Amino acid sequence: MKNYLVFLLATTIFSFTSSQDAAEENPTVVEEEDPFYKSPVNRLASSASNFGYDLYRMHASKNPSSNIFMSPLTFATALSAISLGAGQRTESLIHRTLYYDLLNDPDVHATYKELLASLSSKDIGVKSTSRVILERRLRLRADFVNQMEKSYGYKPRVLSGNARLDISEANDYVQKRTDGKVLKFFKEIPSGVSILLLGAAYFKGQWAYKFNSRETVLRDFYTDEQISISVPMMTANNVPVRYGLDSDFNCRIMQLPLTGGISIMFFLPLTVTQNLTLIEEGLTSEFVHDIDRALQSVAIKLSIPKLKLDYEAELASSLQDLKLQPLFSTPDFSKISSKSVKLTQAVHKVVMELNEDGREEAPKVDPKQINHFPLEFHLDHPFLFVLRSDDNGALLFIGKVMNPKGLSR
């Protein structure tokens, strides 16, 4: 068993690190551009995703022991949209934060429209929406409204001042855009709104290979070395996955396909006591793309917590810490309105389900091809996951499970 495992993992480790080691040994080597990034949509998806990893990282650092679930693309979309109403100084700040300065794309908003269209053209189980809500009775410049609707598919919403009407309209909007799954986004409209960014998302995907509900059993999940809780775990044997180990982050990685051209990547530390910070700090769109290419196809015995979760967060402080503080103090949004406005709130809500549902049964594995020392992957202690589009690498969801108690239903 040890020889087989070491061989497999050594192969994967080499795949992750060999290009970096080669570059360090010979710094004059110039790598060819990855063909994946020749597409403007893929490059934009990478930039928006890198912002997403930054936002997750900042929010996670403020909540190191909490479960976190986010769809950062909803806020990349909202920020990109309000940059249409920004003067040069503020536009440049937003674009740097979204990594647009690295794109050399003269019409990034048209490309963003293509990205959104590509993500909504398939039944991927993800329903998400962004919205820009502005202070009551603000008079908006027509050009800003028209450009936002053209590129991002919605108009900004100006509050009426009627609290009941504003709550009802905002909640109905989110509910409709998430197929009725994200309910009662607002209990009340926050006070002092100038510009509020809204991000909501729902995910209920299907595994490419479904789990047998009769094999969902209670198993221990260890929150640390001494403490465990019993939670429902979906289990299966000889499941086709892509798998590897990263020696720098001391974690095992498993990728499972879902229907609709998306996949989920799980990062599991080698020990229960190892925190997730090291992994979180290293996540970038390029790194995850490289992992995706390096993982090895294997059949594996696995167990995954069955989860159903609702997560809400106010992300204004995290955005400020991403060097966007000027948006909350003295921005130039003169293309939005003749009246000075500034960012005041960023509200996020996510609903997500992971259960046994899948498209088809896992293929039967020829007994002669089953290794006598099968690999096992059990998500039985804190882990991190990334849900992304296979076509363009867009980060759709990211989260960490520190304690699934209350999430397993």
C-alpha cells in the first residue's frame, strides 16, 4: 500500500512543483503562455476569481474558526458594474482590485457580459445575482443606467423611502433571480444607505455520479484531536475522481465532477490540528488551474458530509481591507449622479446543498483493475472547497467547513 501511495502522490507533487523548481534553477527560461488564457473571457474569469480569492481570504482571516460559504463572483460583478459610474481615479482603483489592469482588454464590460452569458447558458445548478442599490430619491445619470443594464443585465435600484416597499421589492428581486431559493434577503433595509452592493447565490448541483442514499451513514467528524461529532456522511467505493497531494500545503486534494461543466475541489489538511490558513493564503486562479491539470485520475473510497446551509455576511469591512477604503470615504462616482455618493454596505447571502443527487450511477470497475490497496479520502475534519467552471475557471463558490454540526440535514 505504501509503495503504491507514495508513487501516486510523488507523481502529483512533481506535477505541482516541477515548473516552479525549473524556473528557480534557470531564471532565464520564459514559459509559453498557457493556451487557456488566450481567450479574453478566460482571462477575465481568472481576474475576477483572483479578486474572489482575495475577498474570501480577507473574510476568512476575520473568522478563523467559523464555517464560511461565499460566492465572490457576485461582488466582482457588482464592483465592475459600479465602475461604469466612476471617475478615472475611482475607476482605476476598482479595476486594480479586480486585476483588470493586467488584462489589456479595451472593452472589459463587454467581455464581462460574455462571461455572465457563458455561466447562465448551462444548467449548472448555480443561480446567483448582484444588485446595486442607491440612496432614496437619488437622480441617476441615464448613461450609467443604460450601460449597466447593457453589460450586466439589470438596472440600479434607487430606494423609494418606503421601507416596506423597498424590502419587498429587494427580496422579490433576489427570490426571482435565485429560483425562489434565497428567501427574505433583507429583514430590514440597512440605515444610512448611499451605495449598497448586494450579492446572493444558490447552489444545488448534481454529482456526475450519484451517491446511494442507503449508504449515507453517521460518521465522526473531528473538530480537533479530542473532539468529534457524529454527522451524516455520503459514502461510496471505487468512485472515479482526480486526486493528488501538495507537499507545500500539507494537504490532500480531490476533485469531483458535477453536471453542467462544473467541478468541486476539496482541500483536506493531512492532520486534524493543521489550520487552513496556509492553504487559503496560497489560493489563486492560476494555482488552482495548475492543480486541475496536475491531478491524477484514480478510483477511490470516499465519504463527504451531507450539507445544507444558509450563510449571511456583511462584507463591507473586508472590502475596505482590500484597499477599497476610498470607496467608503471620498470616491468619485460623478458618472452615477451629480450628488456625491459612496459605498456604505455590501450584503451577502448564500444557500447551498450537497446531497446524494447525481446524474447516473458510477461506472462499474473491473475487479482486475481495482488496486489491492485502494486510496481513501474522508472529509472527516476541517476542509476547504472550491467550486468552479470547467470551461473558463470562474470561481463560483468557495468555503470552509470547520464544524458541520447544524449543517448536516
